[in-house]
Amino acid sequence: MFNLSKFSVKYPVTVAMIMLGICLLGLISLDRLGTDLLPAIYNPRIVIELRSGEKSPLEMEHKFGRQIEGELGTISRVVDVQTTCSLGRLIATVTFSWGTDMDFALLDVQKKVTRFESEPDVDDITIARYDPQQEPIAIYAVQSHGEHDLDELRRIAENVIKRNLERLDGVARVQTFGGIKREIQIKLDDYLLQAYGLTAGTIINKLKEANANASGGKLEQEGTSYLIKGIGEFASIEDVGATVVGYKSANQDSAGSLQTSRQFSNDKTPVFLSYVAEINYIPQERSDIVRLNGREAVGLYLYKEAQDNTVLVSQAIDETIAQMQSEMAGLQFTRINSQARFINSAIGEVKTTAILGIVLAVLVLFGFLRQFGVTVIVSLAIPLSILATFTLMYFQNLTLNVMTLGGLALGAGMLVDNAIVVIENIFRHKAKGESADEAAINGTNEVGVAIVASTLTTIIVFLPIVFVRGVAAELFREQAWVVAFSLLSSLLIAFLLIPVLASRLFKKQESVVFAARELRFPFYERLLQRALNNRGMVVVIAMILLGSAILLLPTIGSEFVPRSQENQVQIDLDLNPGTPLEHTSVVLASAESRVRQTLGSNFENIYSTVNVRTVQSLITDAAESGEHRASIIINLAKEAEKITPVEAIRLLRPVLSLPDVATNFKIRETGFQQILGAGSAPIVVQVRGQELDGLRETSEQLEKALKDLNMLQSIETSFQVGRPEIKLKIDRLLAASFNLDVAQVTSVVRNRLAGEVATTFYNQGVQRDIRVLYDKSTLHELQNLTIKSPDGTELRLKDITHFEMGEGPKEIKRNNQSRVAYVTAQLKKGVHLSDAVSRVNNILQNIGLKPGYELRFGGEEAARQESFNQLQFALLLSIILVYMTLASLFESFLHPFTILLTLPLAGVGVVYAFFLVGEPFSVMAYIGIIMLAGIAANDSIVLVDYVNRLRIDGMKRKEALLLAGRNRLRPIVMTSATTILALLPLTIGLGEGARLRAPMAIAVIGGLVTSTILTLLIIPVVYDLIDRKKE
């Protein structure tokens, strides 16, 4: 390694070409690196969705839930199975242990679930890998200027806009919501059907038979072959009305008995469908509504392929939409949300803070070195190291994301550390009278072990991440690669570039000039002398500082991850279950009007939806969908003088207190929280038991107890108001006596209430449904519904059925073969998660539970505990690895302990830093502490290495310590100051996603401040004590 400095001085042209190659490859790699919000996240979860008509949650649980849960639980490496049964739908989420091969796991799940596909009641089964980033990358609203009605708008959206977007590379799918879709509705007249002796089943069969094309073979005439086609498909509403559904006798004045003969006779006249039904071409019953600024629209939700680049895909989408906007003058496209905008802002903010940090670091260098040429030489290490890192990132298939760029920003100040130590030592050798070439070679060789040791200790702390499991480790891994790459690059540049540039710069300058420029700090030298003379007092002061930090630690609090928010407010409106779509729409319109009046000009647009759910909310089983649920997304104005999301919520909360409506306000967060598992409420308590009544009682008891805590708000249970339902209890014995069973009775009821799509017809480029149905029935009419038994007996529904009105569960949740319920709560502003958890835990201890019931924490707190345990293991292993590295480099068992003493001293700074800024510990803070374990030891390494060299040269211990302190003061202060100032912009937390990185920077800065100050005084004292003990 030491030969590199000789090589550098001897072959300057070769070194120049190597540096040019680094620049060239780095720029090419940078151009080809992908850009995304976060690294690709491995997540060992598989989601199964099963649909079965309109079965109640209890039926879904009884028929499918328990069996599927049992089957999935037998698969190897499964650690958790969660099931949610709702109306006609079952969602099962299978979690595997980390490191499981998910391709094989998917095959195992498919084998277990395949047998359910043959069940006659199963409509559809979907099995998919869970993708935590499966949020829409963009949401657009499409409106008409008045030239198109809502049916035509939806048709254009589905047939033109959607297809154009799904053709783009990287676009996986496009969901459309809103608008209307017309269909032909055939409303049967029950009286006329009976008069003509017809049934709904007969009408449906006649429509299917009449609406068909048929091939009639070929006809050849005069050398031309003609294809014969029988055209029978409906082309208009008139064709549907002209369908012959039966015949009546011509000699009867009224509608007599149905004539079944197919042979034409003069005494029969046809019965057309229009005789017995009202036929209309009208909008079908709506299931969702989308509005933008109070006007109806069609919403487009765009998803990308898993491995594609979000920014590039979004750019292609924007270009395509801009082109369609120019071609479709009658339509207006409005972007509601875009991940690319947040990503570009977040990455732009990281770049800005990194550049600002680099500028501050360079200014510090100039202040200490007081020579422009030397400052430029050292500063070159930063861009060259970063360009070399881009090349290594490209070959490692990493992307430019918040974590990798955050790693570069965190490492920017450290990139000059090695160069500073080398140039400062060359500077000192030149001041002693050596020639420029000798000073460059000897100065570099002298600190070679120290800078290799300091670089290795910084890099080695990332090795334990290999053994850590969980999402936090997945995110940290790429950042670890980037920091390691950049530091290794800076080490190469310190050995290869700095000596040759220093030798050229110093050639014409006299040694006397260097001696005159050497900085001296007499105050520090006197302080160090006094510390060495009063070793006991120094140790006592250090112990007091350490003890105070330990006492202060519990007051800081902790959380899982910092909340990173967008400039959007989301308001969820939850009406009583069973509320029809039309009523929900009216309530939503009232809420929109109040929002507009309250916010005035402080918003860009208001995007409102009813019963719209994204793919992500379906998979993560967010709130249950339904026509009683609505949502408002408010894009706030971006100008600096406008209001913040917090202020907007404060203004809106009192005006949106609507009767019989549960209103929930939240600031829309980035996908970061969803990916880390922090998208749910901070406080989630799981209640386990078997009986729904017992779960409800325990949940309500816990809810009431939690409402007494003034640190919590928005306390809810998963047992909200149930869905109103009418249970038909069929008298099986009586029904069987008429050859009727439950399936036949429920089929008649379903057809009466929901109707049935008999067939379709093609109109305006779209297949339109032809639906046969009756007028909406009242409960009285349903009770008197006529049912014909197979032997022709006519019965009323109430003759064989008992009607029972009640309230059924909206959904039933299960976890690992047990029913569960959840009680959730949000934290009030300024409350730390750990403080709330401690208080909630006290309440849980005092809740009286029935036998077979238990309470446990879930959600964010469970994720926090798991991540903290994993990262504590990583920190401990990092410290052991740093010791092993130092012991090998110094060939000593004792001196590494001297250096490792800086870690508890750095810990003092971390605790005080978080206490002063009022920030709780989080996963991101822990990552900063792990990095600090490698960085904080660097100053001690430089100091102890120099002391050992002086001791080897024959100098006495105390004199060596004093001289080492004097000569190594400047490089130690310079390296720490550049690192601290480079990180300082990250702690301010301005811009998109800045709060995610701030805790890392705060941890490193706080630790470096105390470790640097205390290293210069306490490490020499401890070295003296240990060396005396050794002797």
C-alpha cells in the first residue's frame, strides 16, 4: 500500500489518466443510473384474495376462512397468517420468515389454495406476491368541457386513454373510476307476466336465444364465394323490444294462456317483450363517484411494473397525457398526485444539502490550511470519490434514491478526511525541511496505517447488516454500500492523487514558509498538560458526563420512523353502513362546499371520491370499502405564504363536524411509511379470542379506558357500526315438502332484488349489458314474493321463511387460527410513541380479561420493537468487529480499548443532541448511531497511531502524548469539522423527505462533537493509565 505514494510521485501522467478514467466512467454511470423513491424492498409476504358472490362475513369465515388459514399454516417457514372475511370476499396474508425464496413459497401457496378453485361457490381466486410499493405512481382526473356526457367520458377513458397509457413501457395497469355506463334495463311488470303466463326465467332465455349471429356456410355463384351469415344480434333498443317472448291465442280478448307450439298458426299472435316490460337505455346502477372541484370526472390510477424506474415511467406518462390533451380539445386532464414529483423534490433536496455541505466543508479546509492551492487539492477528493461511487453503484445495480443519495450526503464530509490527514502530514514534513517529493512520500507513508484503519473501521460497521433481518435492514443495505464505496474511493485518492499534486504544488515553496503557516493552539497544549497531571479528575468528569446521559436517555422517547408528509390533506367520511351511494354523494358535496368556503384560495384542487379503493388498499386491507365511505384529497397551494397541512386541518375540523358522519383528517404521507409498515395507526392493540361478542365487549372496554389518556386521539375499534341486514330463516322441513331448497329460494330472491344480466349488445364501441329486473321492492313486497315449486304450487316467501332484521359484522378478522379485533389510536401532537406505549401498557395490565382472551401490541409498536432489537444486535456486532480490526492493525489487545472508549463518549453527544432538538430515537437514528461507531473512532486512531510511532522512535510516554496532541490537533479538528458541517444542512429538515434523514445526521453530529472534544483530552489520559498498567 505504501508503494502507491512512490508510484504517484514517479508517474504523474499515469495517475492523471486513472483520475480521468474515474471521471469518465462516473459520468457515464450517473447518466444510466435509475431514479426511484426507495430501494427495491424484499418482502416475504403473499396475498390471496377469494371472491364468492355476496356471502356474509360469517359464511366466508365458516366456508373458506378457517380451512384456508389451516392449509396455509402448514407451509414451511410460514410465521404468520392473517385473514379478513368481508361481504363476498376473503383476504389472506401469509408472512414468511426473512430469507425465504418467495418463488418457491408462491408455488407452495398455489398448491394449497388450488383445491378451493373447484368449489362451486368460488367466483375467483387471486394469488400475488405482496409489493409494498404497489401504490399508484400517478393519479389523474379527466373532465369534459361540456362536449361529452359522463357515459362518453368513461368510454373514452376506458377505450382510448387507458389503452394508450397501458401500451407504455413500465406501466403495469390503469384503473378507472367514476363516470357512468349505460345499459338496457328491462323492468318486468309482474302483473302482465302472470297474465301472459311468463316468468323472468323465460324472458332471459328468449333474449339469449334471439341475440345471436350464426354462420350459414358458403354459397358459390359465378366464380365468387359468398359467406352466409345469419344476423340476429341486437343493434338497437327497438330490436330488444321486438323480441318475441311467447304467443297468445288470437281469439282471446285478453292475454290468455301461453301457446308453447313453435309452429306458426293463424290463431296465434306473438307476445313481444315490450308488451310485458318497460325497456329503457339508461345508466346502470353506479358503484363509485369521482369529482374534481365539485364537477364529475373520471379518475385514472396508474401503476408501474415492479422493477421499472418510477421517474422515467412518470415522464413517459406525462408526455403521453400532454399529447392526448392536445389531440382531445374537449377534455381536461388534471394531475392529482405523482410519486415522481415527490421523488424529484426529495432527491433535489438531498443534492442541494449535499452540495451545501460540501461547500461548508471546503470553507473549513481553507480556514485551517490558509492556502488556496492545498484547499483545492483536498477538495478534489469529494467529486472524484463521488464519481467513482457512481460507477460502483451502476455495476451493483443500485439506483439513485433517498437512501443512496442520503448515504452520499452523510459521507460527503468524510470523503476529505483521508486527504486531510495525508496533506497535513506532507505539510508538516515539508516544514521540517524535506524536499517536496520526499515530504509527499514520507508524509503519506507515515499515516498509511492510520487512514487505512480509520477507513476500515468506518466500513466494517456496515458488515452486520448482512445478518440483520427486516425492512429497516433492507433500506439500510444500499446506503451501506454507497458509504463503503465512497470511503474506499477516497482512500484510493488519498494514496494516489494527493501525493503527486502536493509534490508539484510544494516544489517552489520554501520550508520556512510552511513553518510560519503551521497553526499552534497553546491553550490546548496547556489543557492537555493539566489533564495528564490530573488523571483521576479527568476520569471522574468523564464518568459524570456518561452518567448524566444515561439518566437523560429515558426522557428522549422513541418512535419507529419519522413521519414524512406531502402537501396534501386527506379527509375520510364514514357514514352509517347501508347508506346508499346517492346519499353519500350529497353529504360529500356539502363537505366539499364547506372546504372551499373555509380554505378560500389556499388550495389548488379538491379531488373527491365515493367507494374508490386502490390496489394497495385492497392488499393491505385498509378500511373496508362501501358506498357509505367517501374521501376528499386537498392539494394545498405551494406558495410560501399559503397555509400548511396542519393549519388546514385545524381550520377544517370544526366546519366538517357533520351529523351521523365519522370524519377522519390526516396529512397524506409518502410511500415510505407504508413500506416500513408504519402506514397504520401508531398505537394498535390486538384483542384475541373466539367469540365475536367477547371480542366486541373487550374492545369497547379497552377503547373506553384509552379515551382517558390525554395523549391519544381518534381511538377506534375494528367493531364499528355493523351493516344492517335481513336474515331469511327458511323452514327447511316445510320447504322440502314442496321440493324447494335454500339455494332455490335465495336464487329467486336475488333475481328479484338485483336482477340478472341476460345478454349484451354492442353500441358505440362498447359491449352494453341487457339487464332484466323488477322495480325496487319494499320489505312488504319481498315478503309476498311468489315462489313456484317444481310441482307448480305457488307460495309466498313469508309462507316458508321467517324474516329477522338485525346487524351483521362488516368483517371478521383472524390471525393464526384465532379471531381477533383491533383497537387503534393516533398520537396527539408532540407525544412520543414510546411514552404512549408505556402508558397504554399500564392500562392493558389492569384490563380484566375472560379466560381464552389476550391483549398484545401490534402495528407500528411491534415493528419498532423488532427493528430496534435487530439494530441493537447490529450495533453490538459492529463494535466487536471494530475492536477486532484495531487489534489486528495495532497488534495489541489493550490499545484498541483506548480507542473504543470514544464510543461511549460519542454516545453522550448523541443523547444530548436528541434531547436539545426534541427529536425521539427512531430506526433512522439507530442507523446514524451504527455509522457513528465507525466514524467516532477515527480521531482516536490518528492520535494513538502517532503516539505509538513516537514511542517506537524512543520518546517517553508523556512527551509523546503531548507532541501527538499538538501535531495531530489540526487534522483531528479539521476532519471532524468537515464531517459535521457537511451534515449540518441535513439536520435542518427542509424540503421533501428531509425528516427521514435528519435523525441520522443529528446522531452523527452530536456524537462527533463530544467524541472530538473528549478524544483530545480523555484518550491521552486513558492511554497513559493503560500503558502504566501494562508496564
